[in-house]
Amino acid sequence: MSRPRAKPRPAPGGGAPAKSRARRPENAADPPCVAAARRLYDFRRRRDSLFPAYLFGEPVWDLLLELHIARHEGRRLSVTQACQAAIVPLTTGVRWIKELEARKLVLKEADEGDARRSCLRLTDAAVGKLQRLFDGMPPPTG
């Protein structure tokens, strides 16, 4: 018996439009690890506009990048906002968020302003791992 094919993630340029993310553009004051996260996230969105996003499917990486950027900007992301940033259906995003929680990389906290929502943040362990990863990246050229 063959496995059912996974439903492809819609590409921003070829499918349902992705919700835009309200964040400030990269600037010189960004720590190198945040600047690297921004470049990677933006590169992935450009790639998704040219190729079908389901070819690359890394929602966990998109979640980690967006949470890292949001942390630096002082933004809190709801579960829904995080799933939108990763361009995945809510059910898929929640499944991956549970995995990240189990691995102690993400914490889910009640939203103080709306008891119906939960917000996400990276754990200190996840922040340290991302910083080590980005510190090892070569600087941008050009």
C-alpha cells in the first residue's frame, strides 16, 4: 500500500498569498546572529516565490528563525502567527511546536492579554544553539 502524498505548502508566489510579517528590516544595530537569521528567512521566502514551497518543507527551521528574530525585536508570537511565518497550516505547525516543546527548544506561555491565545518563545538553550550556529556563518558578501 502506498503512502498518501502530503499536501504541499502553498508558495507565496504560486499559491495562496502568505500573510506578511510585520517586522523591521535588517539594520546595522542587529547582532550578527539576528542579521543572519533575517537573511536566511528572507532568502527562504524569495525561494518559495520562485519554486513550490513543498519541495523544501522545513517548517521547524522557519519557526526557529522567526522566533529568534521576534525575540530580538521584543515581539511575542502567538501560535497562529508562528504558523503563518512558517507558511504551514495550523495543525502542522502545532504538531511541530509540540515537538520543539518536547525537545526543550520552545516554551508555550499564556497570552496575558487574551486567555484564548498562547504565545511562543525560544528557550535559553535554543537561543544559545542558534547563536552558535549563526556565529559560524560567513559574513554576507557584496
